[in-house]
Amino acid sequence: MDPPPRRSKTVEILNSYRGAKFIWRAVLIFNLGLGAYLFTRPAKEKKATTRQPIAPAETTTPIAPVPQKFEPMFSPIPEPVKMPEPLSIEQRFEVMLEEKEEGQTSKPTRKEENQ
């Protein structure tokens, strides 16, 4: 006799998924209906409360408040630093030539770094 054919795992997963699909749909529809019911039901009537008349307060002479000195939370804003006007191209070349003639470079040489 031949052994019974084995069901593959994918077939079992698909069958369990089909059952779960129905359950999830039922749960979602139930939640949607419950939410709609909660939002559309009429509000409960509030109990009518009678307010008691307010007794007038005793009249007293007002006391002047004591002046308080508060320190500022933030320091005052300093005046902005005035930047010099940018150099024109000719002025930049002149400065570069002067530095080159004086032997100044923007990058220090290795001898200057070691000292």
C-alpha cells in the first residue's frame, strides 16, 4: 500500500490564513460598529443643579502690593559686530602679493610647526 500523500506546509498555512482572514474581518467590523455606536449615541442628560446664591464678601481696605524686583531672564542683546566691507579683487591680489614678498604664507612650513 502506498502511504497517504503528505500535505505540504504551504497548503496548511493557506488554510489557516483563510480562517484567520474571516476572524480579522469580523473583529474589524465589530470594532467599527462599536465605535460608530459610541460616537453617535445621544449624550446623557446632565442633572439640573441649582446654584446657591453667592454671599457678598466682606469689604476690606485693599493693601498695596509690595513692589518686587525681578532680574531679567535673559541678558540684553549685544550690538551686532560690524563686519568690514569685502575687498575687491584688485585689493585681494595686492594683499596676496604683499604676503608673498614678506614671506608670509597662509600655511606654516614644517620648520615653523616644530618650533
